[in-house]
Amino acid sequence: MLVSKLSNMLDKICGVLIAVMLGLMVIFTIAQVVCRTWFTALSWSEEATRFLLIWSTFIGAACVYRHSGNIAITVIQNLFPESMQRFIRIMIHVICFVLFCVLCYYGFLYCGRQVRTAAAIPIKMKYIYMCLPVSMIILVIHSSAMILEEINSRCQ
């Protein structure tokens, strides 16, 4: 299916992005320690590391959701027969889909209101806050794919 392929492709891209962001955080932190110890402290490294952490957290949440790695309490769900469990999983993904859509909408509204610039790096804060709607778009695609995959597994 097209949605599943798109979801899988986005998952791989997100995985690479997270690895790059984590690598940059390590490099920036090491550079800050070295410069603070032997030279003059870098004015931008802490802020850049914080922004990379924020983005990697939101993108990472999308990867975790796609692989069903989030915390789930399935005690009640497991009391039902398998066919009902599938229905419950579908409904959970539908609820998540709606939540992600709402968060995406309000995330874009919030980003549009941001006019501040970061303290140490000359970048508009709206680009930092864009992690919310961007990750929610990815999560909408992932939840759509998971709904369709669950429906297709139900039909088989």
C-alpha cells in the first residue's frame, strides 16, 4: 500500500535524521567542553544542542510510534477475544490519528505567531517550534498506515 510505503520511507529518513542530530549534539558538546577548557566558551553550542534535542525528541516519538514501542497498558485489551482486540487497536490508532491532526493544526498556528529570534543563534524560533507540526504530520501518516495494516490483517 502507498501509505505503508510512505510511512516506512519516512521512518527510515527519521532514523537517519535522529542519528545525525545525536551525532551533532555529541560534537557540539565536546567542542564546548574543549573550548571552555582551553579557549573561550562557545556562545551557540548549548542552544544548538538544546534545539537538536527538541527536534530529535519529536522525530524520535514518530519512530517509536511506528514500531509500537510506546508504553501500552494492555491488561484490559487482552481480556477480549482476538477479533475484538484488533478492533480496539484500530480505535486506538483512530484516536491517535485525530489527536495528531489536532496537534498539527495548533502547532502550525503556534509557529505562525512566533516572531522571536533565538538568543545565541540567529534563527527564528518558529523554525524550532516547527518540530511539533512536522512530527505530527509524520505521526498522521504512521497512524494511517497502522490503521490500514490492522484492517488488512483483520481481513486475512
